[in-house]
Amino acid sequence: MSVGAATKSEPVATPSGLQKVRTWFANPWGKPRWLKLFMWFYLIWSLAPVIIAVQFGFNDGRSRTAWQGFSLLWYTGEPDLSVWNDPSLRSALFQTLRLAGVTMLIATPIGVALAIGLTRWRGRGSKPANLLMLFPLITPEIVLGVALFLVFVYLFQIVQLGTVAQILGHITFTISYVVLIVRSRLLAIGREYEEAARDLGASAGQALRLILLPMLAPAIWASLAIAFAISIDDFVISYFLRGGAATETIPTRLYSGLRLAPSPALNAIATILLVMSMVAITAAALFLNRLRKREGAKGSAVEELARLDI
């Protein structure tokens, strides 16, 4: 009998119980199906409350626990309590859009300029300035809200609580996000394109306007969307800096409404808030995808011309 035949006839050793336990601890998820199961469990756990809240915004009745049919009653149909017909809800919606729009249009240019300055600055104060720029991100939002409230009430009393104070607070909180997004794009681009433009005779302003800013367009559009989404979702700063019922936003109105007399109209206005956030992020994602495709097409054309020595 040959050695090969003897080897083939040997039984395969089965792992012992201790080996199975060690294998499980080394890879507790086992086969990929457990990862999929965990993923679906997390998605259902996190999205189910949101879906239920949105569903009862379309309920054809006042109940917030029993489904009575589909209707737009709490958006426009109810004569007194719907989002469109309730003055407080309609005012909160317009105030939220006003704050988000102004914050987006002011915070993004300031953040872009600050990101370029901090990235290009090589002086002694550059590191402390970069650290200070991160403070609004690492500071708890309630601390920032209280600090801004004390500043506007006791120090800069020329700024009254209300829309102007809320805009200043939102801009202060949002600029850091814009800086982070734009700086990451700046570091990916590098300084070679600007230096090449300067070598070809462009001034610093022309290199910035014709070369750098177009290349920063994806980050700028993403910053606009992020600034808008952060502003419409903000509760703490809007709550501390509000000046009365006329400056209530959707988050603050939801908070006060749920404590007093909740109705499906609150579900409806929360659904509107969710849709606005999703539309802003989706629009930014579609625009970024279009820019990437355009940049990829340009890169392919340049490579083809280089291959043909044109």
C-alpha cells in the first residue's frame, strides 16, 4: 500500500468544542449573512420610528396612534390646525427657511475664504488659528448656545434676540463644517495648479478665480448643502436666541408643541423638515456626481491627446 493511498484514507479531524469557541471569538460574525442580518436590524431599528412619525402626518383623523386612512388634512385641509392654516406652524416654517438660506449664503463664502487662508498660512499663529477654528465643533452645542445668549444679552446689546441673533449663531456654528470640507479638498488638490498658473503669467487673484475656485466647486456645493441642512435641523442655538413666537423655528416649535397639545400637524411639519434636509443633500450629491463625471471626461480627453502627441 502506497504512502499516498494511506494519506487519502486518513479521516479528517473535526474541530473540538474549544476550537469552535476560539474560532467564534476570532470571527464572531461568522458568515456574511450575520453581517447582513445585523445591518437590516440596525436599519429597521433606526428608521421605523421615523417612518411611523411620517405616516401619521398623513392620517385622516386626529389620532396619533390609530391609522384612519390617507389624507393631506394636516398639511392644508384642516381649517385651523394644519401646517398651512396654523399661523404658528406657518411662521416656524418660513423662519426656518429664512435662517437656513441666509446662513448658507453667508457661512459658505466666509468658510471658503477661511479655509484657503488657514491652508496657505505658514506663520507662527497658524497652528493656534487652526485649533481655534475647531472650537465650535468640539464645544457642546448647549455651551455655545448659552455663551451666545449671554453675549447678546449682556455684552453686545445692540443685537437683540431674534432673527439677527439666530443668524449670527447659526453662522458661528456652521463655518467650521464649511472649513473642514473645503480644506480637505484643498489638501487633495495641492498647490501645483496655482503655481503653474503663476508661472504662466497669471496674478494671484487670477489663479484663485480661474483655477482654484473652479476646482473647489464640489466642496463649495457640498458646503452649501451641509450648511443648509445643519441650520434647518438646529434646535439649541435657535431655542436660546429666539426672540418670541415670531422667531420660533420648526425644531423649537415641535418641542413646545409636543409638551402642550400634540396633534398630527406636528408630524406633518416634521415630515416637511425631513424632506427639506433630504432634498438639500440629494441635490448636492447629484451635482457632485455630475462634476466628477465631467472631470473624468476631461481627464480622459487629456490622456488621449497626450497619447496622440497633440
